[in-house]
Amino acid sequence: MKFVTATNENGNQFVGVVVDEKVIDLKKLDELQNGTSYLPNTLIECIEQGDQFLNKVNELTATFQKNGEYAEAVYSMNEIELAAPIPVPRKNIFCVGKNYREHAIEMGSEADIPTEIIIFTKAPTTVNGPNKPVPNHKTITDQLDYEGELAIVIGKKGKGIKEEDALDYVFGYTIINDITARDIQRRHKQYFLGKSLDGTCPMGPWIVHKSEIPNPNALHIETKVNGEVRQSSSTELLIFPIEQVISIISRGMTLEPGDIIATGTPAGVGKGFKPPRFLKSGDEIEITIDKIGTLVNRIE
């Protein structure tokens, strides 16, 4: 199942699921089938319901596919506007730094390959939707860089999670572009400010439920800039695999439904070229991950 947050032609935002290239407004479909609906209005709240939400979605979509009715709750892709699946996270987005060996080397040397996980965060105000323009922030940076990444969306509360149990705490997976102002990052000698400019975390186009991705550590990831392949790798090359990332973060910190973890970017970022190839106004970034889809954004 692919879960979206979208806006219809009347400007109303809704939680939907993609079925046969159509987007179904779940709350509207529930109202049409049952006369009323107790489904929440945001995807975070839906995720918090756990299996209750998933069972409801299965019930609704099964009836929809059988009867082929309820057109009022169904949209084609060109009739809606996708937002980030979680437009307003409740917390900063967790991010893993230098989680691919070759990326660590391109950012420094073999000495920069981490032996302990590097964690930083991006502010919630960085979140941006698919196909939305990314601010160029030209008054404060001229070194915007792209980073295509697989992101984990947590599905249930947990602390001290064991690696062997970690995937049980996942709701699903999405794509993130961890856009970074390299000059700000370098000047402040830490990650947060250079990673947290408004609108510099495009996310989407949807969250794919974990049931469709049994092994998140074997997904091809590719980033193109203006059609040119810049990054091409696989999550099987992660230094710290998905289960370990979740386990380490949760050792002394409670993970909660809707928390987002970006798992790191492979080699091929703009800063890694000689000379560097930073993003310019008008550049289009396209990130594709197996079993998820493609996230596209353009720099203003």
C-alpha cells in the first residue's frame, strides 16, 4: 500500500491510498460506505492507530475494488496535488551521516569512514512536497547540494529496540532529498544549520507500507540532476543497516509513530566532484528507489 497526503480540487487536504494508479480519499470513502468516519485527518494520527488503521484500509479498499463505486472519493493523479506524506513532523527528522563508505571517502578520506553511527537532525520546517520548488536561499548560500536517501517511517512506540525486532517498529518507507548548504555546514562546523534551511527536505511521493518491502537493505537508489545520473548505489552497502540504525537511536531515546529517519546518502553528491557541482536555480533533482518510486523537485 502507498499512503499519501494530498489536496483535492477544492483545496481540502486528505489522507489517501494509491490503488491502480488512482488516489482514494480514505475518510471520504468511509463516509460514503458507512455514513460516517472516525478516521483521523492526518497520516501521523492514522499511523498511531496501528493495525486498527491498516485493517480499516483493507476493508475499505476491498469493498471499493469489488463494487467499483464511490467515484466521489476517487481521484486521478492529475486531479490532486501531493504533499509530503507527513507534511508537519512532530520532531526533527533523524539523519544518518556518512552511512556509505564511498560517500565518506568523497567527503574526506578513508579516515572519515565512521566506526560509530553519526546522527544529526533536520528541522520540521525543512519538509517539502514532491514536485514542489525548493528555495535556493541565494542570500545565504551558493553551495546547495543534493543527497538522495531512503527514509524509514516509524510505526509504533519503542525504546531499547533489539536489532532482530527493529523492522517490527517500522510503518513504511519513503524517499528524502537531504538538501544541504555545504558552505554553512563548513562554516559552523556542525550539521544542523546547513541542513535545516526552510524547504530543503523534499519527501515522498508517498509512504510504501513495509509489507511491500520485506528487505529494505537491498534497494537500488539513483539520483539524477537534469537527467544526468549522479548517484547510483544500493542500500545493501549501508555501513549501518536499517535494523542497526533503529536499534542504536532507540537505546536511550523513545521512537514514536510518525518519526522519520533518513538513512544516509551514497557517493556522487555535488561536493564530491572536482570541481564541486552545486545546485543552481532551475536544476531538477530526481531520486528513484526500488519498490518506492521517484521524488522530483526543482530549485527555484
